[in-house]
Amino acid sequence: MTLQSNFSYSWARLRSLLAACLCLFFSQAMAQSMGLDHDALLTRQLESIEPSRGETANLYVLSAALSSQQDVFRNDVVSMRDLLDRLWHTSGRSVALVADEPSKSQFAYPTRSHLRMAAKGLAKKMNSNKDVLLLFLTSHGAPAGMEVTVPGESRFMFSAVDVRQLLEATGAKYRVVVLSACHAGALVNELADEHTLVMAAAAADRTSFGCSSKYAHTWFTEALMNALATTPKFAAAFRIASQKIRQYEDGGEAFEHSNPQITVGASMGSKLAEIEAQAEAATDWEPPFYKTDEGKARRLLGDYLSLVQDGAGDTQIRWLILTEVGIPVDGIFPISAWSRSVFRGSGSLQMSFDPRAGTLTGSGAPLLNAKLAVGDGRLSGTAQFGDITFTKVARREVYDAIANHPRPKTKADAQSVIRLLYIGASDCAACVQWEREHIENGLLTKMPEYPAIELVKSRRYSLRSKLQKDDLPASVQSIYETLEKDKGMSQLLSHAPSFALLVNDTIRVWSVGPFLDAPIYPVLRAAVREKQAAAMGSQ
């Protein structure tokens, strides 16, 4: 190598090293700046906290959206803070941390150090023996704890021990703890004591729902907030919220029941009464997010139903599902949707929502050239096939409509054979759970209609294998060709557990997944009623 080439090579290496050093320097500087900014942001929040006053208990609030993966967690914290301020005037006694990149100028990230800093900051302002701390945490969860995903940092789990240490750092003797996450019930026993009320969105072995961009808030948080707004008593609001969530889940919006949990310490009764007596009901309150244009668009998402009489006098069921809101362009929000003209065809479509005009437009089979005005739970206007009005419903109402308005060839008569086909797999944990709950424990077998049907069981080799015709019992093998040809029904060949309700060897309704309360059982009951009514009429 020549001297010149040696010099060029050395200079190139030096430049690379200098560039690397500069990148490292600036990245560290930016990280330190971010940390210092958030330290300062949190310090300002804590400096503004009012010290304890008066002889009666004050409510102090520490809330944190621990996950940056969906904005529902940020919305949970912002809306809960807004509601508690309305009910208990906590704006001067509330600290919030949010793991959300777009909100980093408003809220410090919930790192371990910031959470401890917030807890210790509140400890300096509270009267530990008189006041009540409300700790609200929302995120994804697992039996090991609540997931923390802070932008730019490693993911970690905030365990029950971590939550307890956080509570102890506040010094508060009396605590209300609200955990909105899957499996949050796993943390309850560690946190429960005689001076603490603990609410969890789900049992230790269950998931909670609403942790996606489809929703504005997690189900548990929104149900609890709505209940507190009208009934600002924690245990009573929890019961109302739990009933509401059960309705969501029974309505076909979930695949299992979350079973929210609560435990109330023996010494909390009088302290809760003292705090609850100060609340002012906020019956007109609604989450702040719903007042934004994006919130209005997100609020549209869900199931819509239209029932129309066709020329033959049969009821035609039109089902529209608005599934996801996209990034707006010039104030117009794209909304992904799926439309089904039940028994006649289905397809996806792209719609557009104009919040200023209050209109929803779009086109795609079988709902063509739709121009709909957005009303209170209604979409009304025109499509290619004429005037149409959709009403927003719980999904169970769609299944009930399908049950009560069958295709003529699947309506049961006095001689009809009604079969429920169950397809499992040898390595399917959900199948074991379904068999235990619905067969062994009687959710299916104890139904009054069960003696009038035939349960047909099939099991393929594994979840990875495709169902073969010979896997089906001879009594239902005639439907195999139908399953192969129909792209929608072909899911029955590759998923477990799967179900199909047959009337005279024709599939009336089918479903994939273990939660049958909404999709299958209403149709099963309707078919049995039809058969029994036909038999009575023939006597």
C-alpha cells in the first residue's frame, strides 16, 4: 500500500470514528435532554400539588398509562383525570404519567424512576393518615404484572410487588387502586389489605377488552368512568361497570368473560364514605376524546343493522361493521368497513367520514355508492339499491336477527334434524376449555333445547393439520364440499374449535372460536322453537 493510500485509509477511518463519536455524543445529549425535560415536567406537576387541607379526607390521584402501543391507554388516563376533577375537584391533587410519544410535551413517561418520583412527591403533600390515594394504572397485562413500554426504553413488567412498593412510597394509609389490564386480578391478593380497595379489570386467568385502536378507551375504564359519573361511589360504580361489561361480552363483542375483580379492606368503609360524600355527580360528563374529530370518528365504529322486506316477503338482513379509523386527510377520516347482505354476499369497503358535514360515504360490494348521514346511533341515506337506514346495535342483536329471519331452506319443520357440529383438535387448549364449560359443566348440555338437537363431535389430528372429509362423522360428511368451496366457511377446515349448526344437512350458521353465547346459541334456540311450533301445528 502506498503512502498516499495509507494516508487516505487512515483519514477515512478517522472520519468514521469522529462520526461515530459525534453520533454517540448527540444521542446521549438528546437522551439526557429528554430525561431532564421529563424530570422538569414532572417536578413542575409535583410543585403545583396542593398540600392537604381541612379536617376531612382529600382525594389525591396518581395515574399512569404504562403502554405506548395504543392511544387507548393515554385516553384512559386523560379521561379519568378529567372525570375525577369533575367529581372531586382533584386538579390540584393529581399527577399523571403517560407513555405516549405525541404527548411527551404534556406528560412525563412512566419510567420506574418517574413513578417513584411521583409517589414520593405526593407523599410530601398528603396527610398520610387522613387522605386517600387513588392509583390508576392502565396497560396490557399478563399474570406476571402490567406491561410498561416507554418510547426509547426497554419493555418491562410492573409486578404486584412493584405496585405495592409504589403505594408504600406515597405513604398513604388509605388507598383505592384501579388496574385496567388483562389478568389484572393476578395482582389483587398482593395489594389487598384492610386499608385498601382494589379493582381489577379481569380475573387472574382472563383477558380484558378494548386494548386496540378500534376503541377510544379500554372497556373496563370506560364502563367504570360512566358508572362513577352518575354514581360516585367506588364499590357501587364497580358493580354497575361489571354488569355493563358483562352485557358487552354477552353481546358477542368478546370471546370470554373477563370477570372483573374487587376487594374492599375491612377498614375502608368509613373512609370511603367520607370521600364519596364530597363528590358532585356529573351526569352530563363525557370523555374529552369524544369531543375531538377523531373521537367522533372512533365513536362510529361498531355493528350496524338494517332489516328490509324483499320481493318474496322474506326479511333481508344487511349488516355493516365499521372496523378501523385511518389517518385523516384534509379533515376527512378514512374508515375501513365490512358489509354483509346476509345469505346473499359480503365484502370489504372503504368509507370516508366528514365530521364537519356529519356524513359517511363509500362504496364496495354489497353496499354500493353509500351516502349516509350520521345521526344518534343511526346511519341513514342512500345506496345503489335505494334508501337505507342502519341502526347501531350490539352484535348479539345481529345474531338474534339472523336467528329469527332464516333463509327459507334452513327453517326447521316438524321433521327437521338439527345438528350442532363441533370440530376440535387434539392439541387445542381452547377446545378443552370449551368442552369443560359447555359439555361437562352444562352450558350447552343443560339448555332446555339440548334434547331436541344432535351434538356431532369431530376431531382432527392437530391445529396445524387441515380437516379432512374422513375426520367428519358420516352423518355430516355431505357438507364437506360446501366448506371447501365457500371461502368464508373454509375457516372451519383450519381452525379449532369451530362450529356449524345444520338444519336438514344445510348450514344455517357457523362460528370459529370458543365463545358461542352470541353467534350460535340464539340460532340453535330459534331452530328448536321453529321445529316445536311446526310439530304443534301439525297435531
